Amino acid sequence: MTEFDPQAPLTTGGQHGYLRIATEEAWATQELMDEWRRMIEAGEGGTGFHSLIGHYVTSDSDRARFVREHLVDSGERRIAHMDAAGVDHAILALTSPGTQAFGADVGTRIARNANDELAEAIKKHPTRFSGLAAVSFEDVPAAVAELERAVNELGLKGLIVNSHIRGRYLSEQEFWPILEAVEALDVPLYLHPNTPNDSMIGTLYEAGLDGSVFGFQVETSMHALKMITSGVFDRFPKLRMVLGHMGEALPFWLYRLDYMHGGMVKAGRYPAIKPLQRTISEYVRENIWITTSGMPAPEPILFSRKVLGDDRVMYAMDYPYNYEPDEVRMQDALPLSLPEKKAFFQDIALDVFDLDENVIRGA
């Protein structure tokens, strides 16, 4: 096992045997930030929105200032931080709650403008950035059209969904044409956290646990499970989904999820729980990839690789919310062979997001 060395140099270029591709890196347009600020000042949005965005837009804390200043950067400042952390390439996506705080008209406009702006940043820095498309889920036909434009014309590599859609979930069949388009385009859906919706946030908010410390994981893992148990992956068996933060803890629950789901199906206890073609753990292992965003410790990484498969776990940083170069060093020191580290940092991301290694290397 390589010992963690806090003084180890971090360099880009892959001379150590692999490129580091960060697969969950947050970004925002100024238009989005301005609209969020307007909502906060007008008292719009729910408890979760004000807890999350109200903090990052208005707080004078060092961390909040760092986040809001660097979210809107898709140029030299972000690249300088990538260089300092040895990150070769970042997959950028509209930060939570993205367009999902708005109705269809505002959300559609912001999504289209964001996709254009992101594509332009990628064009300027093709070796450093790729990106995921944003859509407004409130207008399903418009969302499908924008996703197709973003992938086919702009070259974006997947779809970001910042979990619940003002309290609604992709398990609802109204949204399934969007999932059908994702599957047909053969790009991944990245299911990213949001603060819990207002019908579930109460006790978490009172305890200060509604955000990334715990509430994000609770809400997003529930969203993923709702998608599985509603039959999304039976209807769209080739749909590929990515979960951050070590799979939002799902790898640790697979046995119990299978056992309890099977018992509920037999008992007919809940109308929403129907028989599925596969077990929950099979859907997680076969349709879902996970990233290490904000979860750099070796124990959960190694456990998740064991239960999901070595080809299902890939590197992410979660910049600018998590910008800790020592976390890169921690993952460099994982007790893996060089080919295994190359897959973890580089090859799985190349495959899942259909990235061109030659482009990243500037070849």
C-alpha cells in the first residue's frame, strides 16, 4: 500500500501513469446566480432552497465566498486550482438546484443559455473541460428537445438532474420521455443531490442536518430507490445513471434492500411496491456507476469496489464545494495496482462519459 504523503507533488499530464478526471464538478452561470438571489430577496422558494442557496449566495463565511466566486468561473482560476490539485480534466455540471428551482419558462431559458455557455467554455479549453447538459424538467417536450440539441449539436456528455423537481421525482411516468431520450442518446444521467423537499425536510432542518452533511444523501438515495422500485430500469434497461458521494450510501444497504423489498412484494403491503425483473442490488450493479466526490477515505472506496465491481467506482472532487488537494493524495495512495488506479482515475470516466483521451492529452 502506498503511504499517504501530504507533501507528495501533484502534477497533471499523466506522467505518474494516469490522468485524473474529476467527474462531479459544480458550475453555475451568472444568470442562474442572479435569479437565485432575486428569489431569496423576494422570499420565493421553499425551506430547502433558502437553507442551501440562501447560505451560499448571502453568507459572508470564507467557504461560502469561495464557493460562489468560483462556481461561475470556467476559465483560468478554475484551471489554476485544477493544476494545483493535479486534476487533468473536469466534467462540469450546473450546480444544485440548477434549473429545478424554477417553472418551465425561466428554467428552459436558463438551461439553454447555460448549455451554450458551457459548450463555449469547453471549446476554449477542450483539454480541461467536458460538460453535462441542463434542461427544465417542468416542460418535458422542451427538455427532450434541449437535451438532444445539447448532446448532438453542442457535444455535451450527459444530463444533470439535481434530484427532486420541486418535490417531484423521475419515478413519475410524466418524466419518462426524458429518460427515454437519455437512453436513446446513450449518455449517462447524473443524479446529483438537492436539499430535501419541503414535505420531508422539517426535522432534518431543525437539527442542521438537511444539507450535505446528511440530508443530501437521504434525499438522493431515496430518489434513486424510487426510480428503481417504480420500474424505471425495467422500462429503460440500457439507461445508465451516475451517483456521487460514494453512491449516496446505497452500496452499504444492498443486502437489506433486497431482503426487505422482496418481503414487501410478497406481502403486497404497499401499492407502489411491485415485482421487478431484477433485485435492487442488480439494478445498482448493472445500471449505476458511483463517484468518490467528497468521499476520499480508502475504506468506503475499497468496500464499494468490492460490492459493486472495480469498474463501477470512479474519481471525483466536487469542486468548489470540496477543494482539498490532500484528498487527491489520499486517493493516489489507495492500495491499488497501477492499472487499477488508471481505471479508477481515468478509464472508467472515459468510457461512461464517452471522452476522447487524445483530446484531453492535447494530442
